Amino acid sequence: MLNILIRTDASIALGTGHVMRCLTLADCLRAAGGEIAFSCRRLPGNLCDLIEMKGYKVHHMANPEDGLASIDWQEDAAQTKAALADSAQADWLIVDHYGLDRSWESAMRPFVRRIMVIDDLADRPHDCDVLLDQNFYKKLEHRYEGLVPEYCLRLLGPTYALLRPEFFEARRHLRQRDGLVRRILVFLGGGDSQNVTSKVIEAIVLTGHPEIALDVVIGSTNPHHEQIAELCSPRRNARLHIQVENMAALMASADLSIGAGGATTWERCFLGLPTLTVVFADNQEQTTIDLADTGAIRYIGWADNVGISELAEAIDDAISHPEENVEMGHRAMQVMRDFVHDSQPQAAAALLQRTDSQALRGWDLPVTE
């Protein structure tokens, strides 16, 4: 049985994406017989309770004295070592955290057999055996040159997107969209600290299409849930969903989405859902721009800069051009064309069962050298 520890955090400021994609990987590994535990801080807006609700042990780490402003990698490493000491030596340590780099990973080497890093930034060096970056970039193959050891297996691009089983099922039964907008899905991330969700709802109202159904999704930690509920309540065919378990079904039933850059991008692309995208963080911008250049999405701009009238104009334009929505959906699915649809979750588990770095380099899925 594989013994695996996952080090990641969620908060109102950090968002929920890191934890959610780690949960996807954890579910896959547990199904393959792995013993999985998490090591997380209880920051404002954390998802520790959700992780435990899903049956995983969570090692609760002490919060830094200065809040979210910085992370002391040495103190973090000490607390992670304490979590590892609670069980036998870990076969894999998986880290998904922008505040940690090679210094932390090297400090953890004596306590684990192998290290996997999940990253999006390519802005710091790593000491790892496997690196996963599921985002789309031009010249992706050069993205981590000089930042990881030569023997590190790099899994780069949407081919390796961490998708939950529900998306495979939804893809198998996906209807053919005609481009007409009858239902809109709004999901701006689990936290949405800037409350862009409210701006989007107001923009949809401004377009003057009361016949269009509306699904609004927020996370359980969203600090603006009362305001969002008030905006949804007057609209007869608007539904507010909190911390959903059926995101794939909501995406499959939607004709248009207004969403954030980030992990849900690949869920929407996998289901061919035309999307107007805003970005919340630096790490989302370039991949969103590069993806928009392919025609797979439409990029609206930064969440804190986009206005209600600008959103309304973009939404109204999408409603008025169904043929462009059809093309966008086709291009979105084309981005995911190399995805190993039915075997990818099992393949991810098989990858982590390999214990030899050289064997990893000879694995049968595409490897960027």
C-alpha cells in the first residue's frame, strides 16, 4: 500500500483550487489502494473540514504569526516532518503550494522516497521527481528548463489535467450544443474574495434576457453569499448552489459560462463549454491569454478591473452570436484532444506507484524532455 502525504492550503486569499485538485488526485490514488493524508493550515476560508468529510486525515499546521503575508519554509518543513513522523516513511510527498520551493523540498528528501510538485508558475526551482503543470502555454516544452533536475518527469499541459470521474461520465453523454444561450453557469472560484459573482449577476440582468436560466455556484467559504443570494432571489429561473458535488452536470447543461481562469478551465474545455473568462491572479493571466488565442475561450480581463457594463456587453455579444459559441466549444474540446479520456485517473495512480526515477522517464504517456 502506498503511503502518501499531500501538503497544500486553501483560504479566502489563496482560493480553493489547490486543495480541490489535490482531492481529485487523492481520490484516484485511494481508489488504487493508497493511504492518503493531508497537511494543511487552518487559514480563514480553509477546506480542512471538507477534506476530513471525504475521509482523509488532516494534520493541522499552525498558522504563521503574520497571517498570509509570508511563509517560513523552515518552520513549514518542521511541521510537515512532524506529520510524516506520525506514520511510516511516505512513498510520495505531494506539494501544491506557491510558497514552497527547492529549499523546502530538499529539506524533506530524507523523510520521503519520492516528491511530486504541482505547479502553475514556473518561477522558482524545485527538487522533485515528478512535476505536474496542467495549464496550456505556448512553447510549453521549455517552461521548466533549468528549474527541475534532469531526471524529473515533467507532465505538462491539459493532457494531464486532474479531472474528477464525474467529468468522464458527463463527456460520454454530452449533448451537441447549437450555440443558443438558454442557460448560463456562473462560477468565479470557491472564494471569490472580490465578489465578481455579484457583478456578473447584475450584468446578466442588464442584458435584459429574463428567459435565460441561471446557475450560480459559490464555495462554502464565500464571504459574500448573502448578497449573492439576494441578487438571485428575484430571478424566477436562477438557482444558487453552494459547494456543489455535481459541477460536471451543471457544466454539461449550460450553454455559456462566465468563469475564472484556473483549474476549472480544463473542466469546461473538456465538456466543450463556451466561456467568458476573467483572471484573479498573475498565474492565471498568461495561460488564459494563450488559450484565448486558440479561440477556445474569450478573455474578458482582470476580475478587479472589469466593470458590470463591460461584462454585460460581452454576455450580450455571446447571446447574439450562437455560431461563435459553437466554434468556441469545438476549439475548447480540441485543446483537450490528447487527453486519455477513460484511463487518465488510473494512469495518474500508476505513475505514483513507480518508485524508480529512471522508470518514470520511460513511462508510456507523453513526456516533455
